[in-house]
Amino acid sequence: MKNNRGLLIVLSGPSGVGKDTILNSLLEKSQNIKLSVSATTRSPRAGEVDGDDYFFLTEKEFKTLVNDGGMLEYAEYNGNYYGTPKKAVEESRALGQDVILEIEVNGAMQIKEKSEDALFIFIMPPSRQELMRRLVDRKTEDEATINARLEVAEYEMSRAGEYDYVVVNEKLDKAVEDIQSIIDAAKCSAKRAKKFIDEVLNNA
């Protein structure tokens, strides 16, 4: 029987590259792609729903999950912990749903060490100048913050070669189309079909 287990898709890219817009478009176009819900130790904000926006955990609960191998990746930020619970991801994949994680590079590398079948896609801007233009056009941050984001972006882009695929977001529709093509191709990979191939040969 063919492998109907859902894919684990890790999506990364620098701030301002358009990850959220790409992700929203992918979710609209495919009923089979599900966005992973992160866990955090910070308090819920107004309107946030446990299990939808985040899994809200105590620090003790979070650290217990980490120690028990229940987090695919995690990090501490501004005194709070954030991470990707393994159980929820695996449950969705078992149902045949593709699960997509939008995470930063260090978290992606944690998953790469633990997962043999994750699909890693890095979103690049057409140029550094274009990335700066997009950050400036958002008009949400001052010059110092933008420069700090660009410094982080240069580090992140230097790690792009460690991903399976790199997609340039010059035109949104093309970038979304490229990512969907990558996902479709990954479902047909020989590695993923190994069990099916063996079954066909053994039943010959």
C-alpha cells in the first residue's frame, strides 16, 4: 500500500520575505495542508484560544515535554519558551494531513537532527535591496530595528543551503506554485515509496 502518511514541511525565511502571505495562500489552495500549532509558556493574550493560537503550558509542563522528547524543536525568547509539540504533528500526519511549520533557522536545524523525512524549504528574497524595501514599506519599525532584522536575515540566508529547496519570492503566485510543486514531488519520492516498492516486489 502506498505511503499515505502526511508530510512534515518546514518553512523558513528572513523577516520581510513574505512567509505569512505565502503560507496563507497555500492553506487557502490546499485542504490537506494544516498549520502546526506551537506551544508556549507565555500567558494568553486577549482573544487567543488554547489549541488554536497556541498550546498554553506552564513552564513545568513545557520542560517535562522537552525532557520526554515531546518537542520537535524549542527556544527561549524574552523569558518565555516556544516550541513545536511532537504529538499533535504526528497525529495529523497519521491522518494523512501535511503539516507545515513556519519556524526560524535554529528551530529548523533542531528538527533536521531528529526527523528523517521532513521536507525543508527556505524562502529567499530576490535581493537584499528588495528585502530592505519590503521591511521599510511595512512602516512598523524604526531604522535601527530594520537594520537589526537585516543582520539576522543575513545569518538566516547563509544557512539556506542546508535546506532541501530554496524558493525565491519575487512574485507571490509563482512562489506558491513552486512550493506546491515541491510538496507534490516529495510525495512521489523513492525514499517515501520504499515500503510500497518492497510490497509490490514481495507479492510478485
